[in-house]
Amino acid sequence: MNDSTKVASRPGVMRAMYEWMMTHAQGPKAWWALAGVSFAESSFFPIPPDVMLVPMVLADRRRAFVIAAWAMLWSVLGGMLGYAIGAFLYDSVGHWLISAYGYGGELDAFRQSYAEWGAWIILIKGATPIPYKLVTIASGFAGYNLPLFILLSAITRGARFAIVAGLLWYFGEPVRNFIEKRLEWVMLAFLLTIVAGFVIARYVI
């Protein structure tokens, strides 16, 4: 019995979820699932697209950068929704979303910083674990130039997904073996990264 068979036979909810995702990562539904998560994460959803991006790239490394570009496209479209929420619905939906992520009290100061550092805010924060929806909603709320916002979003989200896809493409099977053999620890690290992004957004920036 080889190592992959042994890994697949181990019980556990996380491992069962991973096996399910890997099984469906090459089907057409996976592309639309990645599109949905990428779109929603840029405007209101808390889970990043990596939950679909990583298994899809591992399942089909030859299309790694196509998958990254697909995630980038839908992330930017979702960012436009977040921008619209900040621009037109901030007093209702936008304020509620920002407050739900613990950032409502600081948004006025964040808005003022756009006058001087708007481009850098989008570029830097769009490539970090900090929830990107905070950037998109704040950009709309601040009235940041929309075409420039779209361009900068494409750059920062494209770079972020391309780096993840590029690492998976380059290292390939060793990465997959590492994830499968230490799945619980990898998932824990992933969850801690998400939590760290929210903590940074709330208490550091």
C-alpha cells in the first residue's frame, strides 16, 4: 500500500473535506465555486479563495496561472461590489459589514488616509491576509477613483494569487504530499492566518 492510500484511509472531518475538494477540483463546478468564493470574499465573505485555489492548482498544475487569473478576475468583480457598497450603501449594509469585522470606529481615519496613500493602501493590503473587503468598502466610502481602484485591485489580487499558484506549480507534488501528511496542522495554520488578518485589521492598522 502506497503513502497516498494510507493518507486517504485516515479518518477525520478535515481529511474527508480535503479528499472531497481534491476529487471535485478538476470539474467545471470547481471553477464556478472558485469564482463565487473569490467574488464574495472581496465584498462580504470571510473565507479567502485559497480554499478552492490550492486544491485546484494541486489537481491541475499545468493550468496554475489560468486558475490564478480566474480567481483574480472574480476577486476584482467582487471588489467592485464592495466599492459600490461603500459608495452607495455605507449607511446601511456597508457600516454593518465593517462593524461586523470590528473596524467601524476607525473607518473615518482610514478614509482620510486615502487622500495621500490610497494607491499604496490598495496595493499593500490587497496582497496581505487583511480582509480585502475592508479595502474595497473603504475605497467606495472614500470616493477613490474607480478606474484606478479596478487597476490596482487587478495588480494586487493578481500578484497575490499568482504567487500562491506559482509556488504550488513549482514545488508541485512535494507540496501536495506535505499537505496531505500534515493536513490538520496545515489547516490550523491556514485558520490562524485568517484570524491574524482580522486581528491586524482590528488592532494594528
